[in-house]
Amino acid sequence: MDFDLMWQITPLLLEAAWITVTISVLAFILGLVVAITLVIMRSSAFRIIRWPARIYISVIRGTPFFVQLLIFYYGGSAFGINLEAYTAGLLAIGLNGGAYMSEAIRGSLIAVDKGQNEASRSLGFSRMQTMISVILPQAAGLMIRSLGVLGVIIIKGSSLVSIISVVELTYQSQRIISSTYKPFEVFAVSAAFYLILIYGVISFVDWLYNRYTRYLSH
Amino acid sequence: MNFDFTPVWENIPTLLTGTGYTLLIALFAAIISLVGGLAVSLTTLYGKKIFSYPLRFFIWLFMGTPLLLQLYLLYFGLGQVGILIPALLTGILGLGIHYMAYNADIFRATILSIEKGQTEAARSLGFGRMQTLWFFIVPQAIFRALPQLGNNMIIMLKDTSVLSVIGVTELVLNAQFEIANTFRPFEFYISVAVIYYFLNLILETSLNLFEKKLEGRR
Amino acid sequence: MDVESEVGKNTSANLMLDIINVKKAFGDLEVLKGIDLQVTRGQIVSIIGSSGSGKSTLLRSINHLETIDDGEIWLDGMRVNQPDMKGLEFERHINSVRQNMGMVFQQFNLFPHLSTMDNVRLAPMKLKGMEKREATQYCMELLAKVGLEDKAETFPANLSGGQKQRVAIARALAMKPKVMLFDEATSALDPELVDEVNLVMKQLASEHMTMLIVTHEMNFASEVSDHVLFMDQGVVCEEGPPNQLFSNPKEERTRSFLKKHLQQN
């Protein structure tokens, strides 16, 4: 093991890791916006609003993210649009993540017992009041967990934007391996960054979940 | 807007060949990941510490890093130690090992969820440790893990697309050959997405039917 | 058809609930085949019958948790079901109607993320705009009435079934409803916890609350009710005062139902 090399490449990979972090965070936020929109669309009374949402989710979940990314970046030429790599990557991850997040949010809302809705409505609360005061607080715990899992998936998915030459962690790793022919050393440092990010997020989500459930029942 | 799908129609054979390879890769990777996953999980739970600790590290490491990075490690690493194997094999191995970690994690969780009550029942009947494991715990764990394992296989089928990066012949790579000749990335990638969508649909439906059938037999 | 003219038609000073020819089907299954029922102010009505008789569906239709296919439901001169109203207009209408009715569920349905006090206090504060101080004092009185003032800060997870149901009753009462609907309120309780809930219900009855009680408990029904309805397969098979229906049922189906039930008890 060439520890010297590992030492040398760390700053370079640290910079790249930062790009991974920023693109993941921005994509997560975009994903949330998309997800909330989709959830609202799916609960519409009008089929013409529900269906596009369902189709979108079905298509995104039924096709590989990698292919979606390639369509975003290379496919724009058919429309005369040329997206910059970072933007294309961000959009692709966010739109993909949003579909999965919407299912996670829906799942947690559905998981709340039906009787809760009935009791609240029987008292005379409106749908909105019921959602805000009764359903959401109970669904939030589950949501925190599912969204956390998806956040981790986004971090791993961000590695694919290296293919369209976004200078993030995996891209930089591949470049260094190609020039130094030391795959194990590079993998070790790279993996370390990913592990810190991913298990960092997992620990944070667990902590958040515990805090939240404790807050709910004092 | 500038569409022309004729190059796609003209090159359907290439796409079909690619699809064939995709399915082949997925099949072998699935077998490796399922059998290997079970073996790894059993070793981590019941094997000697000298084996179980490294394997637990393996699971943790491979669940906490992106597939692409692992593929680079395998691809460049094998070359480094002088082992030369065709890209196809590298791809199958890389995908198989990646999902082996995930499946092992699932098996661990399901085995642990069954253990106590069943073990007590079997042992009080007079079965030995190994027999209890083999005849009671493992079959039930496999049954209980099926939905999650099925889910993983669906995800894995889509992940075969990533193998194109290390030059493995499959659907995406073949499409890219043709794109290089015809300069129609959008049309080809959309067609690739459509093919994946249907493969995914078929796989999901088959798994659902399979699960329902098993439920019936209980 | 506006609500005002409908008010004139059906108000007699005493009529609290007027259920007219109510029909409901779930797909092909007819669950309510034309139910008529009139409940006067302060009257206690029990509804008995086997599962599938439609008694729960009838109760749930009164506060529109189930939508009826045909017929009319009136609460104190106000029409509950409004087939011609849609969307936001109907939502506003039904929310305000429901604020005049209280429902107690078999599964309690307390809000697990809120304390007992918050469970009871939420509706008066949010829907009637009560100030926190006033609401807290008012709800404390209610909790004392059901014997649970010392559990105000406890969470539902730490209450027994009987305690949960008593909180549920207090929660429904907090909105000062005109009628209380009980959907098998004690069916999910362990036998030794049933009495504490029955006691609260008896006290309510003595205070002249209008009550509609769907129950399996014949003894309780005969003690507390002014009027009993026996439902079978979607129709009211027989009805009358408890001392008549329980001891001298006119219909054969009533007789066989009572026989089966009293045997089990």
C-alpha cells in the first residue's frame, strides 16, 4: 500500500468530495419540491392532473437512472437545448429522486391509521386541518426515515454524473487511477469519503428520528 | 425539434443483442448475489470470528460506496494484479459482488428476526444446532426475505446499464455504438429507456405472481 | 333547493334526528334498504343487530362518514346529506354540521401524538376559537366529569382501554354536540373495563344528551335506552321501548337474535 500517494491525493479528492456534497444537497432539495408537487397532483380530484403524475413516477421508476442522465445530457440536441454537465446532472438526479420521494411521502401518509382521519373529521375538522394537525405529525417519523434512505441513494447516484465529466469524487478517482495505476490506494481514500458522507447521513437521520419521536411523546 | 427514429429501426438487431446480454448479465449476477449473499450472511452470524468480522466489514463497505467506484476498483485492480478476464465477466462479478453485500444484509436481518421462537421450538423437539438452522431457520428466512430480494433484483436489472462504463457489452453500450455512427442520441436513449421499461414491467409482474403463488402454498 | 326552506319543513321543536328512507349499497351489496328513524331531543336510542345488519353503516351515515345513495338525514332542522352540493361548498357545510355531532369509535382513535388534554382541547381551540386558558379550564372540567383529570398530561399510549374511551368521550363532548353517536363503544374493551365507560354513558343519558348507541350489550341497552331498534339485513326489523322489545319481541327474527345473544352472555 502506497500511503504516500494516499496522502497526496487526499486534498484533491476532498475538493471533489465537496462537489459530490453540493450536487447531492441541491438535488435532494429539488427532489423534495418535485415530490411534494407529485403528491399534491396525485391527490387531486381530477384525473387529468392525477394521471400525468402517475405516469411520470412509473416511467422514472421503471427505467435506469443512468439512461435518464444520458437523455438529459446528450438528448438535448434533438430539442436544440444544450445543458451544461453540472446542470444536466443536477436536474437528472433531482427529477429522479423526486419520483421516489413522492412514493415515500405517500407511503408514510397512508401508513397512518384510517381511524385518525375519521376521528378528526367527525369532530368537524376540515381536510387541511386534519392533514396538518393529525396526519402529518404521525407520518413525519416514517417520512424522516424513508427520505434519509433516499438521500443516501442520491449520494451514491451522484457518482454516475462522473460519466458526463462533472468533477466529483468518482470522476476524480477514476482519473487518478488512470494516471497512477494504483486502484487500491485511490479506492481506499475515495471510499473513506463516501463512507463518511453516507454513514454520516444515516446517523443524522437516526438521531433526527429519535429526537422527533421523543418530542412527540415528551 | 428534430427527430428521426429511422436509425433506431435500422439497428434493432444491435439493440436486441444488447438486451440479450443485459438479461444474461442480470441472471448470472443475480445467482452470484443471492447464493453468495446467503453464504456471507450465515458466515457472519454463525461462522468463526476470523471470517465473520472481515465479511461484516465487506458488507458495510460495499453498501456504503457507489457501484461505479467498486467497478473501477475491480476493473483496474484485476489488471493490476495481472488477472486478465473479459469485460463481461468483470461486469458480472462487479454487479454480483455489489448486490451480494445488500442481499447478505437482508438475509442477516430476516434470519435474526426469526431466530428465537423457532430455535426454541426446534431445539425442544431435539434438533441439533445445524439441523435447526438448515431445516427451520434458513428456509423461513429465505421466504421472508423474498419481497426485498425481489426488489433488489429489479434494481439490479437497471444497474446493468452502469456496466457500459467499463466497456461491458450490453444494451446501453450497444446503443452508444450506434449513436456514434448516426448522431441520434435522443432517439436511441429513449428507445433504450422503453426497452428497459418493458423488461422492468415483465420482471415486476413475474415476481408479483411468484410471491402470490408462494403465499398460496402456505 | 336551499337549506332555509328545508328547515321549515322538518322542524318540530323536539325532533333532533330525522332519518328518512336511507339507502346504501357497497357495490352490489345492499347494506341499508330504506331506514326510517326519528330521534327526539334528549332521547336515548339503542341499535342492536348482528354484524352485517347495517347498524354501524347507519350510524356512520348520520355524520357522513359514509355517503348514502338515497334518502335524507336531518339534524335539528339542518339537512346533513346534500347530494347537490359539491367541492368546497360541501366541505364547509359538512365540517360545520359535524361540529354539532360527537362520535365515539370502537377503536377509540385518540390522537397518539397529543396528550389527553391536547386531544380534548384541540377542537374547541382550533374550531371554536377558544383561548388556551379558557379551553384548558373547560376541558379540565370535562376530564373531571369522566374521572380522568389526573391524566391530563398522559399520552394515549399510557392509558388503559377504558381510560382511552373515556377521553374519547370527553373529546367529543368538548364541542358541545347536539347528539352523541356511539359506534360499539365498548366492543374492543376487556370485560373489566367496560363498566367505567358505561357509567359515563349513563351519566350523559341522565343529563338528557341525545344519544344513538350501536351496541352488543343487551343489558346496558335495556337499562339506559328509551327506544331500541333491532336491525337485520339492512332493515329495521322491529323497534320499541326496551321493556317491550327485550321481554316480548313481536318478530321471529328478533326472538332468535335475542336468544342467541342472551345465551352467549
